[in-house]
Amino acid sequence: MSLEGGFQGRTNKLVDSCYSWWVGGIFPLLQPLLNPVKASSTKESISNDKKTDGSLDFKSRMGIALFNPQKLQEYILMCCQMESGGLCDKPGKSQDFYHTCYSLSGLSMAQHQVESDGKGGMEDTEVVGGKRNELRRTDPIYNAAPKTLAKAMKYFKSLQKPYDSKSSSSNFVSSKPT
């Protein structure tokens, strides 16, 4: 993370708002590995982390943040937000859908980092600008809101498989001409 508060894609590159997701999005996946749960097994710990909507609650497994989530929020909101709407990659550039999408995803991730409260408990990172700026939590693997992800997973699980290895090979549609 640079002095500006954002992430760079590689060395000697300028900070770019989309890397708030492409680089910053890995931290919710790494933190459970770096701050292991004191459960008897990984399977038990994962089942304990399941929310009612079926998504995993990474919040219960995290410790301290591996980057400064307040600085990342400040960079996105103060340097990349356009008065006319949307987000740009860096000051002086114009907004576009790509940078708006991944900047908002990174902003959500930064807002929902979990840190130690200094008293043995955990608390969400402070949202820069207060509650009115808070975004919904984004799933760190699929980059989707947990409820939306649960609906998508349910839909795709309900689809009939095009080929089932248990059935006879005559059910398989070949692309080869006969």
C-alpha cells in the first residue's frame, strides 16, 4: 500500500482504484489462514462460520487488518469519486464502469475488515464518512452480496446437468457428425 492509501498493481506503477479489489480483495481470504480459529477442526470451524443465508462469515475468523482500511477508503472516496457520479482509477482521469465496479467492491471490502478492539473482541473497521457511506458486505470469492450469491447458487444447483456420468452414454450429445 502506497502513501496515497491505495494499491498498485505492481512495482513502479501508479496507484489505481481498481486494485482496491484486485489486490485488497485477497486479505479477507488470507486473514483466516493467518489468524487460525481455536476450533477442534477446520470443518467444525467452517460450519460454525456459516450464516443463515448459507454464506461464510469470515468476520468471526479474522484478527487485525493486514493493511490500513481507513486509508484505502479515504483514497477511493476522496481521490477517485467524481461529482458527476462514478469512480475513476486516479485523480485527473475520467470515470468508467470498470473502475466504478472494482472501486466499490474494494471499498466494501475495506469497510468490512475486522480488527481487534484491544479488549479481546472484534469490531468492524470504521466507515469513513459514517453510516451513510457504508456499502453492503461483498463475498471475497465471488465479489457479490451474500444474499445475491445465495440466490445464484440456489439457481445453478437447480439446473439439470447436461451429462450425468451415472446414466448411459447414449444420453450424451456428441458434437461429432455421424
